[in-house]
Amino acid sequence: MQSYLPSTSRPYSTALQWLLGAAALVIVLGGLKAISHILTPFLLAAFLAIICAPPLTWMQRRGVPGPLSVLVLFSVVGLTFFLLFLALKGAAESMATQAPLYQARFAGWMVELREMIAARGLPAELLPATMPLPATATITGIAREVAGGLGQFTASTLLVLLAFMFLLLEERTFAGKLNAAFPGRRRARVRGRRFLRSVYRYLVIKTAASTATGIIVGIGLTFMGVDFAVLWAIVAGLLNFIPTIGSIIAAIPAVLIALMGIGPIEGLLVLALYVAVNTIIGSILEPRLMGRSLGLSPLVVLISLLLWGYVFGPIGMLLAVPLTMIAKLALDSSPQARWAGIMMSDTARRVRD
């Protein structure tokens, strides 16, 4: 009987471990959701600090004093936030003013389509007589609420910037603390530095690609005369952090505005612009710069969007892929957990030690 106990109890103990792990994960996610209003500003600050780590190191190597380099980066990031808020507020106010015009154009567009269908001998009932669009006052009210809410959002932005500054100050001494805390674990320190370099590289490349996407889209839309070009540029840059799905979502409103505001040819040109930019940057340049080992499975991307969106809301969906990528890089850096990183990847290639 004793010889059977170990072999028969092993599957039950393994199943129990998986159940306990799943239960612990649910508890952790519930706790994170409960304090998401506290964690979200620090998550944003942490991402900003990671992105700004390479320029901080570069300035310190050039002899710039540590506090001065932190102050320079803090000023640049703060000015960028301020300009983004001004652009978003102006776009929201402009949208509130032009909402009735676009409502009228869309209604006329539907009438023309019904007449075209009837002229071809097809039943006009293929298109409804009226579309269940929101009232003009509703759209105007939403746009004005967004413009006013951006002003109230500055308080949260100030908290993000303060946390960002303190994280930069801490980053200057982090490597020394790591060496002092683990003097006899050289291999663990090497893995930790490799993991941090991978995170820096991924976020810097992704941020640069997203910034380039937003700038090119903004210039192209402005050149074509599409309304709210700055708004669509910011949306394209932010949603570029979400592979494939983000690019599609970012293109839809700009294409519709071009169709209703200018014409079908310009709408097709806007669509071609989005396809070209996302193909060149997202499908060619990013994989070459990042390497194949930094790809995520499409299923993992979808699950991460749902999971982090549930925990942290819209900002969680925006940061879902970077958070999941950091988790994958952490798994790849550990020999015991590397199998999980491989399962999250979009390829079956192993990561070298």
C-alpha cells in the first residue's frame, strides 16, 4: 500500500497546487482592482521612468549632475503632458462646435444612399430611413464634458509627475543597492540586469514607434485637410501600444470623419495612410528592432486586454501589452519559469541564457 501512495498522491498534489495558484491569482487581481485608483498613477509614473532611464544615464555619463538631469527630464515630460492636454482640450471644444454639422452631413449621406439604392431597382428598405444616432445636444455635451474633465485631470497628472520624479531619483542609486543587497549572487544580478535591459529596450522602441506613428498620421491628416487631425494623431500614437486591435480602432473615427467631411476618395486615402504607417512601422521596423523573441501571442494580447482592462480600467487596456510583455521578459529571465514565457510568445523559439 505504501508503494502506491506516492504515485497516486502526486497528481492530486499537483492539481491542488494549480488550484491554490489560481485562487491566489484571483485574490491578487481582486486586490489590485480594489486599489486601482492608487496604483494607476504609479504605474504610469513607472513606465515614464523606465522610458526616461536611457536619457538619464546618457546625461550622467556626459557629466550632468544627477539632480539637474532629473529636473530636465521632469520639465520635458511635464511640458509634453501640458501640450497634449491643450491639444486634446482644443480638439474636444472644436468637436462640440462642429457636431451639428456632421450630424446633418451624415443624415444627408443616408438619404443619398437610399436614393441610389432605389435608382438601381433595389428595395429602399435595405437601409433604414433613420439611423439611431445620438442627439446633437448629447454629442456636444459629451465633448464639453471631456474638455472640462481634462482640466480636472491635471491633479492626477501632478501625482504622476511627482511619482515619476522620485522614481528617477531612486533609479540613480538602484544598481548600487542591488549589488550591495546581493553581494554573493552574481548570476542572479546578471539575470536581473538582463531583464531590466530588455524592459528598457522594449519600452523605448515601442514608445519611439508610437510617437513616430502619431506624428506621421497627424502630418498626413493635416495635409489632407481632415478635421481634428491632432486628436486622431494622439489616438493613433496611444493605441499603437495595442498590437493590431489598437491600429484598427484608431483608424475608424478618422476614416469616418474624412468620409463625411471631405469625400469618399479622401476617406480611402486616410485608410491607405493608416495601413501604410502601421505596416511599415508595426510589421517591418518594430520586429526588426525588437527581435522575434519579443513577440506576444495574439491570444495572450486579447486576454491581457480583458484582464488589465478589468483591473485598471481604460488605462489598464492602454498598458495591457507593456505589462504583459514585462511579465514575459521576467519569465524568460528565469530558467525555472521560461516555459511560461515560451507559451506566451508568438513563436516556438527558446530564449538563450
